[in-house]
Amino acid sequence: MNFKGLKLLCLICILVLSISWASTESCDFVIENVKLFDGSKVTEHANVYVKDGLVLRIDTNQTKINCKYKYLIEGKNKTLIPGLINAHVHIQSREDLKNSAQAGILTVMELLRLQEDSIAIFKSLANEAIYSDFYTSGIGVDMPDAVIKFYIQSLNPYAPKTTMDVELFISERIKKMVDFIKIYQDSRLPEKFSDTLFDKIIFETHKNNLLAIVHSETLKDTRYVFNHGADIVAHGWVDNLFTESDLKKWKERAFYIIPTLLAHTEIKKQLNPKSYTLSEDEIVGEVGRLHKAGITILAGSDAPAHGLNFTTDFYRELGLYVRAGLSPFEALKTASINPAKAYRLKNKGEIKVGAYADLVLIKGDVLNDINQLNKIESVWKKGVRIK
């Protein structure tokens, strides 16, 4: 080869290298060759790239990683899932949010807060990676001598008694920075809403583009709140089996149920109250029937009620869904994409390009055995490794 040919070859090599360097992305870290549950589907071998707190790219094949990364995680024999969402809790302290995050539960939905002045404080903790993101209903709407009084042993001072009171109540909750409205309906207790007042609560809630989430523990009350426009029912029912007629109505529009199965089964074992006329197997079985019929289930633990913790008891809740007949894949959806959609959360509940890198890496195949949730290796919140 003469000098001109050698010079031309060198120029070509430099050009090729320049193109290669220019096409190499920079990222914070890569999880390679991992089994990926992205919230909606499963990919057996995936490389997930993270940059600036977001999912930068996902390779769905065993491709060569072309990225300048700070560190690399080997994902062989491991499962990567989205940060979990607990659809029903009652946060008592910042430690509860910290413990939840360590357990891979990176978002919590609180359905009662008596001390509303602390809402802003708990919301601000979301700026720190070690705490779960916090959403709340505040105190919620109840009659004076009903559910809240049953729990706190004093009359509820916030109870609206007229339609004008309802408007004021909702506007005050919005000022307190609530994310949705909790409504209490229990026909077994001394007081309950009139139809007019209940309809006004739902109307004002929806007028302000908020979700109406209703506490209900009987089939009768679930039917009532659905017919009057509720979006989500917390607790389900423990007294009767639902019918095909119920299903036909519930499938007419988006309607979500948080069964809190673990709380119900614990109450059944510890107290066996008279209103729990269904057996434990029947209470669990209702969830399987609902799922099979196409009703969307949201996983919520109700911790710390009935002594439940904010960590492994949430895994036990998902285990009960598997016992009810859901696959581990379907159970994981109840704690990821399902609540994200139901609660209208953006960039949560799924692993996709552009979404927050809320990631949980598990040793083993949780899609084969839901109990593998107890083997969490690492957790990232918005790309920051917290475990």
C-alpha cells in the first residue's frame, strides 16, 4: 500500500471511531440481562439504562451495551419490577415512609389523616430519595356519629350537615393539599348520609377533578356508593357474595376495589365479628371472582391498622391475591400499573422510557413465586439507589 492509500485508510478509521464515540450514550447505570416486568408485560432478557432519574432506554434483546455508565448491575437470575404502590395506608411518621421505600414501596396512598397540618411536611419528604412519595385524602367526609367517631371515640367536628357545608368542606380540603376525597359509608353505624348529601359530596368531588374513594365493608354499601358515583371502594365487603347483576353494573364504567384482604383475614382470625358472615376462603375468593370478571383490583394493606407493618405485610397482601387465583404477574399489576392508572399518577407504576426510574431488583423470579418479594436486592427512587 502506498502512502496515499495508507493516509486514506487512517482517515477512514478516524471517521469510523468518531462516529462510534459520538453515538455512545452516557448514563448513570445499566441493569443488564434481567427479567423485566415493566407493569404490563414481561421481557425475559432486558438491559435497562438510567440517566438523570429517568429510564433512558430499554434493550429488549441481549445486545451489546453501548453506553458510558458509572456502574453496571448484573441481572441474571433476577427480576426487575417498578416501584410498588400501596393503595391504602395510614402513615404515622416519616419512619413509615422510610421503611416503605426500603421495602420497594415507593408510593403510598393515605386514606385518612386527622392531623391535616402535617400534610405539607409529609409531601415535602418526597424530595428526599429515602422516603416514599406521599398522597393523602386528609380527614375525609363522614357524619358526626359514624366511622371516624368509631375509631377516635369522639364526634367528628368536620362532618358536613348541609349541601353548603359540603362545598366548604371540599374547598378546605383542597387548601390543605389533599389529592383525593375519602368518604365514609357504613350503614351499620348510628348515622349515615342522606342520598341528597351523599350525591352532593360526589358532585363537588368530581367538579374539582378529584377522585371519590369510599370506605365500605358491606356489599349493600358497595352497591350504594357505586350507584351514587364512587370511583374506588376501600375494603370491599365481608358479609355476602356479589352477584352477576352486580358485575354487570360494575363493568359499565371504571370502578376499582381495594380489598385489604390481609386486614380482613386478620380481623376474622383475631375477632371474628358478627358482620363477617363470609368465611376466610369466601372473602379471599371474592377477589378472584372480581379479577376473573374484569374488575380492576388495587393492592392496599391498611397498615398500621390491625398491627400490620408497612413492609412485608404488603407482600403478604399480594400473596393472598395469588391464593385468590391471580398469577404473580397479575398480582404485581395490582401494586403497580393498576393503582397508577386508578389514582391518575404520571410516570409511576411502570418501567418505560421517559418514566421515573423507580426500580426494584429482586433475587430470583418473582413472576414464578410471589414470595420472592422478600428477596429484594436493590431499590432505586428516581435513579437514586436507596438500598
